[in-house]
Amino acid sequence: MQALVESDVRTALGNASAVEREQVSLPVRFFVTEWAHLDAFGWRDPRIPERGYLVTELDGEAVGVVLRAAERTGSRHRAAICSLCHTQQPGDQVVLFSARRAGAAGERGDSVGTYICADLACQETIRLGRPAAPSEVLPSVRELERIEGLARRTRAFVSDVLGAS
């Protein structure tokens, strides 16, 4: 993924209102991110906890969506699977996120929802086993398949929200 700055993120949010763009609050980890190793960047807003953001690339351009988290209802005693990274988590760590569709559809109230890791850290979750220096050990075929699957599902979800399918 190309390196982003704060203004890129604000511009990329295709389903955001002007007010939502102004309210975007970036996490500290945004400023130290190694962009070349990511296919997307997701985070929960530290000032507005029910709001999240997901930014990826489509056709070489940064695109993103504003997400709204549903109230957590999952039980930590049950398992749930994130729709993006396909990682099994305790039920209280996977949340239903909805995103208002971009354009006229969103103005009518249309939205898209899916279950995603509550912290929106899917990119980090599937790369947990990677060494600090990528050149030390090559990722396994299975890890590469998981990374590509996450990238494909993330782009498809963002495309669906933005109507870019």
C-alpha cells in the first residue's frame, strides 16, 4: 500500500460527510506504519469509540470508508469469525460494522454491514507470525494466501460500500 498522510485519509473516505472528515482522529500507530507491508489500514476512532475507518487501495488510489460499530453482543465464551481476515476470535472480539453507502444510496439510508475484528487490526492479526525483518524468513504459502484473501475481501467490501463494483 502506498504511504498515506492525514490529508490523504480524509480525502479517501468516500462515504464520509464533510463533518465526519473533519472529525477523523488518527491513532498514534498511523504515524509509524510501514505501509509497504500492508494492503489496508483500519482503526477505531479514539475520540468516537463507535466509529471506525478502513482504508485500502483500488486501482492504485487510496479509498476508504467510515464504519459504525454495533453494540457488542457476542459472548467471550463463543467463537466468531471475522469476515475479512477469517480469523477465529472470542465472540466479543468480533463486531458487526455497518457503512453507509456512498452517494445517493447512502443519502436514502442504504448501508452495508459485515462482522470484523473489533479493533480493526486484521492486517496485523494475520501477520502475527512474521519476523521483524521480512528478509530473514520467507512467509509460508499459507500465510501468503491468507494475506491475499484479506486484501481481496477488504477491497471487495470497500468497493461495495462505494458502489465501485
